[in-house]
Amino acid sequence: MTRSDEPTAKAEPFLAVVARYREDVSWLGELGLPYRIYNKGPEPLPGAVALPNIGREAHTYLTHILAHYPDFPDYTVFLQGAPFEHAKARTAQELRRTILDAAARGRPFLGLAWFRMVCDQLGRPHQMRDPDSKGRWRGYGKDIPVGRVFRELFGTPPPEKFVASAATGNFLVSRERILVRPRGVYQKALALVEADPQDEDNTGHALERLWQILFNGATALNP
């Protein structure tokens, strides 16, 4: 299995950043790309970077960005520990082909879910009141504060609707798109997540609907 334990140099073409809890991440061997695992599970994982179990995958991704800013590879692939449940690619080999094809086409950002969604400022439609999900997260039964988080991040009124192309928290982004935002924006995003460590207010869920805007190369409003 390939692995990246050292800070990534700009010359590295790809890096997969994986937010893990207890998932089996052996599929990374089949992905065949350099990777860095951030482990939030109760058991240590050899070779992984240990983080406190707060803030969902948003905390992991933002921590990585701030630790390595501005020295990123050409493409960073942000992935959950078990990405295939909601991904268009059903296997690691398919995911690899998707990543390489996106890079070959010069795609600056690509959500890896099998769907895109349109939501309002409260994240609706959502499944935060699904009876089958009761007890799975602290913010169960509440709306998702997409509009509020947008306003606090960008200091402008939020749009009425958001097109979320990375709503499952799995996506590819180019170095250039990461760097269109100054470090301070990512620090602000991380502070919002850390202020809601157990995601009781669904701040982490809100960022799942805002990644494509955070990594926007033009303005805060265009996906």
C-alpha cells in the first residue's frame, strides 16, 4: 500500500486525504495513489495522523489544509473512510479512473457523489429527521444552517438556493482552487467547526453543502 507520511511537496501530482473513524481503509491499496489517513477512531492506526473526534470530516479536511497551506499537490482528493456508499464509483479502481480522468480534463473541482442536490438556506431537503437515523448524530431533528455558515464565512447575504455537488463530503480539488481562498478563510471555517465540536448545530453538515463554494475560483456565489 502506498502511503504519504511526510508533508506533501507541490511536485506531487495527487494526494488522497482520508477522514477515518473505524472504517476498513484497505481499499486505499487498490486506489494506488499517495494518501494520508487522519484517524479519529478509538484505536490507534499505524501510519495515520491522530485527531480528536470532533467536527465530522470538515474538521479533518480543514486541519489538513491549514497544516499544509500553500504546499499542495496538483490535486487533493478528500475522502471519507468508507466513500463508496454514496459515490458514483463503486470500487477503488473506478474511483481511481474518475480521479485520473478529471485531472486529465483539467477539472478544478469535482464532487464524487452519484448525485447533486439543490437545498435552501436550512439545508432542506435533508434527512435529519429520518426515524432510522435517530441517535446517529447530536444534531438529529434540527435543520442544517447552510445560510448562516455561508454568511459567517463570506460576510455576504446567502443565496436562497445552493447547488451542492459534494454533499457527501467526497471530492477532488485542484491546488489552484484551494489557494483562491487565503489561509484566513480556512481558519474561520475551522473555528466554526470547532465551536460546534459534536455537530449539535449541524455546522459540519452545512459545510458538506458548501465545499464547492469554498473552493470557488470566482466569487462566493458561483458553484
